[in-house]
Amino acid sequence: MSRSSDLQQRFQAFAGLPGRVSFAPGRINLIGEHTDYSDGFVLPASLTLGTWTVAAPRTDNQIRVLSEGQHETAQFPLEVAPKSAHRNWTDYVAGVTWALQQVGCRLRGADLLIASDVPMGSGLSSSAALEVSVAYGLLAVADASLSPLEIARACQRAENAYVGARCGIMDQFAATHGEPGRALLLDCADYSWKSAPLPAAHRWVVANTMVRHALAHGEYNVRRAEAEELADFMRRCLPQRRRLAELSSGEVGELMRELPWTLARRLRHIVSENRRAHEAYAALNSGNVVLLGQLLSASHGSLRRDYEVSCPELDTLVEIAGRVPGVAGARMIGGGFGGCTLTLVEAQHVENLLDQLRMNYVQSTGKEPATYICEFGGAGGMLT
């Protein structure tokens, strides 16, 4: 039985009638970490892992949702607003309901069933996959439509204004625009993008630290506030520049001399990471895996030293991977303070990498990392 058919059966038991199925993928970000919310460049690729939503209309104005991952059912009216947020998983669903109506969509009440195989808090964008999948389901039930970019922007607004996570557009954009077997170089300022092929003889391995430090959410918003402070400072000093990604090396040095040391390091990461995103895109197109791996390692070093969003568990996984034959490079992914690492490795060395990650990480931390060999899919949308 297909996943879609299986979900349809479970939805029938929940809602008493058939529903329509939507899907949205998770993603890995090859490089370009903590750059999207300062209008920078990112290089994500969509996964086959994702979130499914089964949706059917109701006769009232209620949204009733069953989350199989949370083993909970919730219900709320269509007329929701950020002030009614509950600070739990339901905010993602309610936030999308609110955001779609904010852009003029006339929604109707709906029953929703949500199922996902994207680990939460892993840096694989489980929240955006949930948001985009729910958006497609709600739109289908209401016989409404938006462009993929409009859906991505509405879901980002839901997370920013309703959930309270000040994320950029990358995760939602990857969920609505992904291409199988390719990575997207996205300009987060104007949403222009181009794609490049992923290396055929290598694999991308995600390893989950199995930790999520309590300060992760708050520190993410702190980093965004610091990026906004840097942008304001840049515009005062260099009014000809629109965004941090445009700064030259000389201009970075000039600004760093005038900034407090912490902000100077944040600036150095943002500018260098944007350059690495462009260099990685060029490396993908030319098939230069050696350079690509070097860029991954440099990205992790910058995130650890200058942006200060790594943690001992992430550093341990990166160090273990770096000692394995066939590994081109590795780095942390996601917001940081736990979550996952990403390693680029020759296909014939994948099993050895997995063995070394498990054995050495257990010895170092007492925890066994969950690992995943990435398979790449396309954009989200309606399946039935």
C-alpha cells in the first residue's frame, strides 16, 4: 500500500470521509548558514523526507487537526491571530491558517491529519515542511490557489509573526521550489535562484547529535537581532550598500574596526558564508568535490568560532567525520546548539563513515547518533 493510500485510510477513520493529500519536503542546506535572514545567499536541496497532510472540508468554521507525530488532536476557529498562540506544535497549523487569510485567501473549516518522517529539531526543516504541507491542504479544501513563492512567503510569515521564530525564507522556499538531484542557490533578497547538480559519486550523510540545548530558540533570535544591528550599522557607514552580502573584504575590515568584537565576528561569518555559498555553487557545477568539502569545513569553523552557534556534540561529530577516509568535508547544519551535521563522503566509504560516527560518538557522549543518507526529491504540492 502506498503512503498516500495508508494515510487516506487513517484519515477516513479520523474524519469519516475521504480527504486530499499534500506533501512538502524537508531540506538540507549545503552551505549558507545564518545568512537567509540578512538577505544573503543559501544553497539548499530538498529531501524525500517530508510531511504529509490529508485534508477535507467541514461544514463549520473550525480547523480540527490530528498530529500523528504528537499523538494529539487540536481544534480552533478560522479566526485566529498571533495573540492566541499556544507555544506548541499547533501554532504552526494555526499560523498558516492565519497567514493564508492575511494574503486574501478565503479558507473554510477543515479536518486535517498530519504525518511526518522529518525529525523535529534536527536542522532538516521539519517546521517548514509542516507549514507548506498544511498550506497546500488548506488551499485545496478551499478551492483556492497561490503561487509557490506566495505559499513560501505566507508560511515564513506564519513562523515569524505567529510562532515567533524569526527565520528567513530559505526553508519554505526549498519546500516549494526544490528540484530532484539539484541544489538551489537562492538570493534571499529578491528570491531569484538557479540550480546546480549534486555530485553523483558522493553521498550526503546527516548525523543527529540527539541533543537540543535549551538556549537554541532564544539564541537564534539573538543572532537575527545582531544581523539587523549590523545591517543598520553598515547603512550608516556605507550608504551605497544595500545588504551585508555585498561588502568587499576591505569594507568588512573597515567596519570590523569600528564594531564591538562580538559583532565584528558575526559580520565576518555572514560575509564569508555568503562567499562560500557562491563558491560552493561553482564547485557543484564544475564537479570540484575537493573544493566543496573544504568549503563545508570552513563553514563549520566560522559557525563555531565567529557565529558561536555550535556545541560540543556537533563539534565531536564533525571531528569524527574528518578522520574517515573518503570524507571531503563536514559541518553543522541548522540553527545550531544541537541538531545535525552534514558530511560529504565518497559513496564507497559511506558504511565506514556510519560505523565510525556511531562508535566514536557513543564513546564521547554516551549517545548514539541517528544517521540518514540523504535522498533528494522535488517540490511540495498536492498528491491527490
